[in-house]
Amino acid sequence: MRSSSRNPFWLSGILLLTLGLGMLVSACQADGMQVSLSRATTTPIPTRTPTPTFTPTATITPTPIPPLFLPAIDSPTPQSNPKAIEQSPTAETCSYRILFMSDVTVPDGTPIQPGTDFIKTWRLKNAGSCVWTPDFQLVFVRGEQMSGPDAQPLGQQVVPGDMVDVSVKLKAPSKPGSYTGEWMLETPNRERFGLGNDATTPFWVKIVVPMP
């Protein structure tokens, strides 16, 4: 009778122990599942990175950028052809000069009988830059005047580069010998000019009066 009365308690203890162990095992399995789920959710899944495809693009040539500041350069002022701007010379700027060309009449040393009238003609060229006007004069300078005038008008206009024949009426002296008379041109302002670079040399007439 004691043996059968103790068995229910023993069986109850075994049953309780078995239930406790089962609950413990269930709890452990649940924790293991949570850990597994946690690990499963936190572990990253490696993904394949797609290989990039490069699309060729057109080559762009960079446009040069001009400098912000450029040196100031004065543009040259357009000028006309200097040869086309030739101002007419004035009395203050032009020059007077004679170029002797030839003796038209009575070359040097021509014999002329005493007291004989003759006309001396020189061919002269305007070698200056001023115009000779008709009121310019042929003037006697020195030597033998041979009855010629002190002055006589040129009587015509001669532009630079042109030639003119200048004549004067003279008379051979009555005595035999060699005679020379010197002449020049004169402006209305009484400025005398002649031959040479400095225009100070007169042109002349030279004759020989023979013995009768």
C-alpha cells in the first residue's frame, strides 16, 4: 500500500520535469530561430555590379577664351597718298633758280662790228619751284651794258620745268675789244636770282668788237 501511494507523486514529478524540459527546449529552439532570422535579415546578399557600357561621344574642341584685357593700340589714322597732296608753293616756301640751256643767238665770242645793234637771246629753264609771272623782269647786273635797258619785263608765264627764250636788244661798243655783260631775273619783290644751286650766278653775253 505504501508503494502504490508514493507512485503518483513520483510520476507527477517526472511529468513536471518532462514538461519543464520540453518548455525549455522549445524556448531554446525559438531563440535559435530568432537568431537565425536575425542573421538572415542582417547578412547582405552580394549583388553583381553591371559592367558599365561606354558610349563614345564627339570630341569637343575647346573655344579659346580671349584675354580679359588687351593692350591699347592706337589705330593709325588713314592718310592719303602724300604724292597726291601737293600744295602749290607760296612765295614763302617756293624757290627761284635758272638752268641755262643754250645761246639761241650770239654765242660767246661772236665778233660784232663797232656800233652795230644786235639781239641776244638766251634759252632758260625754270629750275625752281615757283612760277615766273609776266611781271618778272630781265635786269642788268654788271659788266658792259652795251646800251641795253636797266630792266625789261619777262612778258610771259613760265611754270617750273618749262623753258623760255629771253631776248634783249643791245649795241656793240664803238671801240675794239672783248666785252661781257651779266644779267639776271628779278621778281616783283626785287628778289634777283640766276644760275647755280644757290641761284646767285648771272647769265651773260660775250662779244668781240674787231678792229675796223
